[in-house]
Amino acid sequence: MMIEDLIELLAEPGQPNFFYDALDAALAGRVGHKLLTLLYTDGDEVARVYSNMPDVYPVFGRKPMGATPWGDLVLKRQRPFLGRDREAIKWAFFDHKLIASLGLNSAINIPVIYDGETIGTINLLHEEFFYEEKHVEIARKFAPLLIPAFLEARRAGSTTKA
């Protein structure tokens, strides 16, 4: 599935889950992943709105990420993270033991940016040394497609906190 096909799917009813499933398939085909999660930002926390492994990484799970080296790189400086091996995963994620137990020791995290602000991330994980810079460049092209869904998730999230 091409990016143009995904753009057309945004108009279809059943959003955002319909789009998330299509994006999952498109990223699997173009980049590859064993785990895909989509997170929107909420202050210094991120909240999961999609996971292809919901038993391990459930939807709407939250975790603090802003005040970490990873958060500084991806959320604040708006740079992609490419972690090619177990050491990079350990540097980036507090749940690195769980990630390693799943055989996922390579990661790409792409910031989704709107109006100068990081509003979420695309998170792809695979076996060690799977990802290269070429995969980051492909995945980056999908990030803008998530802007409507992440803005809606943030809006809905703010109304459920009160």
C-alpha cells in the first residue's frame, strides 16, 4: 500500500482504527517490523493508541518519556531514533528487558510533528541489526499521515482527564 492509498483511507468511516490497521500493513511491507506502536504526547507522558501486540503493549498504556535522553532526542529535538542493537535499546527504554525478551533489539522511533510541536511517535521494533538508516527515511514519510488521528486522541484525552 502506497502513501497515496493511505491518504484516501483517511476519508473512510471507522477512524482511526481503520487507518491504523492499514498503516500497520503499509509499514510492515515498506519498512518491516515485529512490533508497531503509535503513541501521542501528553505533557511529559506518551499514551499508546495502537499496538500490534496489545497483550504485551496495551492500547492506552501510558509512560513518562519526556525527561529521558530518548525524550530529549525524539520529543524535544524532533529527531528520529535509530537503535540498531541491544545496547541502544537499553539506552533508550526503561522496559528494555521486556523488549529483549520479545527478541526485539532494534528500533526506529519517528516523531510526528504538527505546528512545530511533537504530537506523537511511530515506533517500530524488530530483531537486532535489522534496521538501517534507509528504513528511517522510509518510515519518516508516513508520520504526517498520523497528524489528524493524534490531534483527535489528544483532544479526547484532555476531555477524559477532567
